[in-house]
Amino acid sequence: MSMGKVEDLLIKLINTSELMVHLGYAAVIYNNKDIAKEVLEMEKEVDDLHINFELEVLKLKGNGENEKSILGLIRLGLIAERLSDAAALMADIVYRGIEAHDILRLAIEEAEDTIIMTPINEGSILIGKSIAELNLESKIGTNIIGIKRGDKWIYNPSKEEKLSLGD
């Protein structure tokens, strides 16, 4: 089995779990059940991805890889999976209808970063434009950390990524 496949799976695990943490916090902060549902659905994907990753890592032993490097990869995958579990726990709080304590809201008011999720609707000027073309960071101080396209997420999309109706 190629190191490339293991690398691709690990990158996807890390990126997805990181996005889940961001979305998990956003779900709690804004008490948003839609975002919470997204996180919970992503958790199922990460569980499957993690199993596939570990199975591919175990195949590396036959390629002469040493046990310590294989163990390190397995542990990194487990860390990413545990982060996704933590994000799912945050989302589950919201999904069950438990509201955040006022202290959390006060802390968020002081925080510099906020996360929102908004669909691109028909007629939007964003449709067909790349992230680079939009230049949202310099115009309004906004970064796109993820795009949901259909039932898949694109984490940390490239500047060349073009936005589509429904993203």
C-alpha cells in the first residue's frame, strides 16, 4: 500500500476533525441545531475514515516500515478521531436543546472570531466566482474555512475554488 493513500487519509481526518471543532463551537455559541446536525453527520464519516486509515497504516508494516513510525501514525489518527468526538459532544448539547450558559455568550462577545454558515442562493453574486476573485478577507475581513457541497465538505478550500449554487 502506498504512503500516499495513508497521507491522504490522514490529511482528510485532520482537516475534517478541525472543521468539526470550529462548527461545534459555532453550534454552541449560536445555539444552531442545523450546524449541530452537520457536525453529528460528519462524526459518522470520521468514524469510517478513521477505520480505513488505521487499516491502511497496518498494511505499511509489510513495506518495511518500523513499528514506532506506524504507532505514531495510528496515534495521530486517533487524536483526530477524538477531536471529532469532542466536536460531536458539543453539537449534541445543542441538538438536545440545552442552551449555552450566559458566561459563554459573554466570552464570545469578547472574542475576535465568529463563525457563520450561510447558503448561496439563486441569483447570488457569489455563484461561479473563486474565493480569490471575491477577496472577502480584505474587503470585509471574512475567511471561508469550509464549503459544504451536497453532502461533502471542502475544508480550507483553495483560493481557486469556485462557489456554486447551494454551497
